[in-house]
Amino acid sequence: MIKLIIFDVGGVILYFNDEIYKHMLSKKSKIRYNELSAVMDPILLKMDIGKATLKDLERALRDKFGITKGQMAWNETYKSMAKVDNKMIALIKKLSNKYDIAILTNTCRSRYLYAFKKFMNKDLFNGRFASCYLGMSKPDGRIFNHVLKKMHSRSSESVFIDNMEQNVRGAKMAGINGIKFVNVAQLLRDLKKLGV
């Protein structure tokens, strides 16, 4: 019997991710996407676990490509482009009447703080877990075990929902039921199969 439902944020509750940002910056700066990604990806991974900061990313892009902080518009782009999925929020509100609800997201501090101030009603979530504060990220099994411990939940009584297959696999390796998110209708069908 499911007692805890854990949601990813980007691509599930909010429409925004680093790929969207990199495509925008590539077009704006006229730098090939692959070249930009090669510089950004290692730093973004470190930002997700709190081992690098936005200043590190700004410095790397300035040194390699001459991109200024203003051209990056890191927070401004997120604030203007990130959109909440109101159907998902409505579903979470409904589920929160019967289940413990947590979020588990790979993100940097600036985006996490903004998303929760702007989009997320803190009363909806019994637990909020961000990779940048935990020093580990999905799909690492340790992060799933951490969430289970903090939420006082068994893996067999939990379900994790994410739009990225590797993260769903990571949850399953930790013994958690996993659902790859495509859309709300599909999610409802998959939750029903688990008795939710």
C-alpha cells in the first residue's frame, strides 16, 4: 500500500530544465549548442550538488566564450520561462489529502529558492529535498534512501515520479516504485495500477 508519493520538479511540476536554457543561450550568443554544453554540463552537475556556484559558471562562460553575466541572464531566464503545471498542482493537492507528498529535485540553489517562493505552496509538501543541499543527486541510490529515512517511509510503500528514465531506474534500484512521467493522464493510469 502506497503511503508516500515523491515528485520530481523540473519536467513534472514545472516546465523548465537546463536543456531549454542551453538552447536559448546558444541561440542568443550564436555559439553552437554542443560547444556550450561541453563547458556548461560539468559545472551544472557540480551546481546540482552544491560543489559549484553560479559565479563558477559565469566565469567559465566568460573565459571560454566571452559571454557576460548580463548575456547569461541565468535567473531572469528561469523567472520568465519556468511555468507551473496547474493540473499537476491540482492533482498534488488532491493526493495530499490521503498521502504524504515530497519533492526530490536535482537543482541549484538559486532556482530552488525561486521556484518554492514563486510556485510551490509549502503546505502541499511534507518533505522538500534538493540535491544542492544534500551533496548528492538522482539517480544515486543514496539520495532516495535519504528521502525514505527522513520521511519515515518504506521503499515498498513509496512511489517516485520523474520525467527522466535514469532517475526512475535509480528509484527502482532503491526498491521504490517508479513512474516515468509523460503527462497527467498517463500518470493517473500508472498511479491507479499501484492502488493510488
